Amino acid sequence: MNFEKIKQAYLNESSDFRLATEKQVDKLSDWLDANDYHNAAHMRWDDYQEEMRCLMHEAYEEFAI
């Protein structure tokens, strides 16, 4: 995803934001700070990453042989 898509996913509170890389989140965070937006980019991204880890673990436990 490019920066504009990451930015729109963040601003629209889309779960697609989870696809961003940490470097992209850093860039978005700088942009949010520079443009006086409430900046929760790292916190939201970390939450999405944790949710995905939990879902993957649950799926593994349920479907692993």
C-alpha cells in the first residue's frame, strides 16, 4: 500500500490499516503530528497486529493437526 492508501485507511478507521509496515506508520505519525491530527497511529497499528496474532494463534490451535 502506498502512503495515501495508508493515510485513508487510518482516517477512515479501516482495518486495512493493519497492512501498513512499521516504517509507513512512522511516516503517517509524522504527517499526523505536522497537520495537527490526533495521532494514535502506532497504538492502532499495534492493536491490529496483536489482534492478528491472536486470530492466527486461535486458527492454528483449532485447525492444526
